[in-house]
Amino acid sequence: MSAGTNAAALQVWDADLLVGRDPVTAVRTAVPDLAAWLAAGAGVPIGGGVLGSLRAMTFDAASGNAEVVEAARTLGLVPSLTLETRDWLGARAALAAAPDGTVVRLAPQRQDCLPTHPGFAAIVRACAERDLLVFAEGDVRVWGPAYAGRGLRVVFLDAHFYHLGDLVALAADEPGFHVSTRLLNGPDSLEIVVDELGSDRLVFGSRAGFHEGRSAVERLLTSTLDDEARRAAASGNLARLVRRA
């Protein structure tokens, strides 16, 4: 499989789906919008993925998480449990009630939480102790080190191609660290991750509805990754992570 691959040749799972309204831009993505993306995202049917709640991240974790469970059931997706990173006691209770295999989404940068806050460190430690798969928002240079040294499995959703050097330095000794393709849209970004870290580190993410999802698809399709690496990035790596979760 070479650059310019036909979209129909890939099965795609999307690691970065959100339902709700962005309070900054006022953009809203509802269940029907996501259903349309899953059916034909940029010409590629999306076969599965992980869904998060903007309401849970920005307004109320409990009601947002309840909303996302129902939406994920409707859409055939895996729901993520968003924790309020400023509230260790509430997060601790939510984790205690969560079954094994829960996928956790952390958005401390949105929630005005710092990586040095004791409560955030406690949340990360609790996720590591239960071997929960973590979907991490925020600048990988700022937040990435807070997840290191614990054997955590993390998908960094906001890793930018400008920060590839920092990403490689961070993830080189962390086999559980993975990265979404969404912002790796610079020249050879996907190829550099595969060359430096391995083909098992990339997961496809679009944040369709809040981001130009088509560009994430086209970047993967036009990459020079070989057939095995492209399939792994498109769906295989995320499916492996979620199934283990």
C-alpha cells in the first residue's frame, strides 16, 4: 500500500470523538452529527472509537459522563469517563465506582489544573494502580512528564507536529505512550513517529465536528507508511488498547 491509498482500503477507529458544546467557540456536535461521521468520515466508514463529553470536561462531570454513556451506546462506541482534575475527592469516588477496563479521559488544561497539583498527581497514580487506559488532553510538553515513570498506557490527544522532538524524547522510554494523529499534520510527522517510536504508537484521531476531521483522514491516506503501519494507525493500535482496557 503506497501514498494515495484508496479510503475504502482501510478500517478506521477514531480515538478522539466528542459530543456536546464547546464553551469557547459555541460549536456543538450532537449524536446525529457523530453518526454521520461514523458512516462516512471523509469517505472512510469509522468502525469504532472512543467517545468523550465536553459537558463533563467543562461544566459537570457527573451529568456529562451519564450523557456520554447513553450516546456511546446509541453509536456503538466506547465511552470514556472524564474526571474533574481539580477535585481529587470527587475523582476518587468516580474511579472507585468505575469498573475495571474503564477508559479515563483527563483534560487538566481545560480545567485550569496544573501538573504540579497534588490532586492531579493522585488521579494519575490511581489510574496507574488500576492499569486504566488514559486519554490525555493538553500540551504534551507540559503534561506528558506527569504521566511518566508509572507504566501507564496513555493516548496523547493534542500532540502537535511542532513538538515532535519533545514527544519522541518523552515516549522513548515509555512503551505505553501513544499519540493521536490529529495534529501530526506536518511533513513526515507520522513517519517520524513510526521511525523513532514504532508503528504501534500511532492511533487515528479526528475530533470531527470540532476539528477538520477530513484532514486527519487524508494525512493518513497520503502518508508513506507501509501497509502494516497504516493499518495499525488506522484501527489496530486503538482496538488493541481498548480491548486490553
